[in-house]
Amino acid sequence: MRHRQFMSQVARYGGFTHDLEAEFAVRVVFTVLRESLPDADAHALAHELPNGLSDVLRSNSYKGPRTLFELRDRVAVLEGVRPGFAVEHLQAVLRAIRDIVPPEALLHLRRNLPLELATELDESPIMPPPPRSWRSAQSGPRDSHVMPISSGRPWSSHPISESRLVPGQANSVVVSDDPHADTKLSSSRGLTQERTGRALASGKPSAR
């Protein structure tokens, strides 16, 4: 059962569409990992793996530490894939190992991997839930701190369509029923100078 679970995880992480492709990639990656693991670490890790996978770690020999690029190129040659796919397959297998091997046993593998691959053995981060969209927020109860754009002013319950102008001052034309009466010919009683007695026609001798 653990073998089937492991292969299912590898297929999910690596995007494999066929079981045979996943099986072949796993055996290649385990072969390459074994070459970079000292015997004691390889055997300790093999003890935690399901049958059919652990035999690869027990049967091969240690070749010495390797960089990410050396591991990548070795997988690419043995599997017959491009270097980019080789890195993806390395990552997929390491993540599947992380899922079934206890953390203390992962130390045997982690300390022999380049940092770029060792991080694949870290605990999978828990992603925060996505924020509520504006549309979903509007479909539920209205937040008291969110005001629609139709509000006339902050915290107002009246939309713009119902807003009213603020009344003007007492003598302002804003509050007049006929704001242009002073200058319309039909209702004017003369120019302002004539009404106040300061026009030339109404002047008297010695008038200012």
C-alpha cells in the first residue's frame, strides 16, 4: 500500500500521465541519489521506504557528493529526458519521500543533498485562504465599514440621486425665487445706480 501511495504522490508532483513513466523515473532518481549517499545513510533511508524502492538504495554504491547540476545531468542521461524535466523528476521524488518518511529519517538524505534540493524535504507550507472578492462580499451581509459609491457622503444612507444642495446665505441668489431679476429687462426696476440714486440722471448740484 505504501508503494502505491508513494507512486501516486510522484505522479501528482511530477505530472506523469502513465504509471510506467513514473516507475522508470523513480528508479532512475533513486539510483542517482544512492550514488551521492554514503552506505550508512543509504541503508538508514532504505529502511523507511516501501519494498521495491529500498532495494535500489541497498544494491548500488556511493560515488561521492554531487552538485545540483551533476545530479540533474545524471538523471537526464539515464532517463533520456531534457535537463529541465530531470530537475522536475528529482523534485517530485523528493517531495514524495518527504510525505512518507519520518522527519528524523530525512536527515540521512538531507545532509547529502545540495541546498537547492534539500529544501524540497521541508514541510509543505500551509497557504492562507484567498481573500474574499468584492463580488462575494456584496452577495453577503454588507460590511458596516464598506460604503457603496452611490453614497452621497461618508457614512450617509442617502444615495447621490437623493442628495440636496445646502441652502445659501440669506441674501444669496441661491435662495432667491428669481435670481436674475436685477438684470432681466422684463422685471428690472433700473440699474443698480438708478435705484440707489447715484446715476447721472438723478444727480443734483453739489451732489457727490
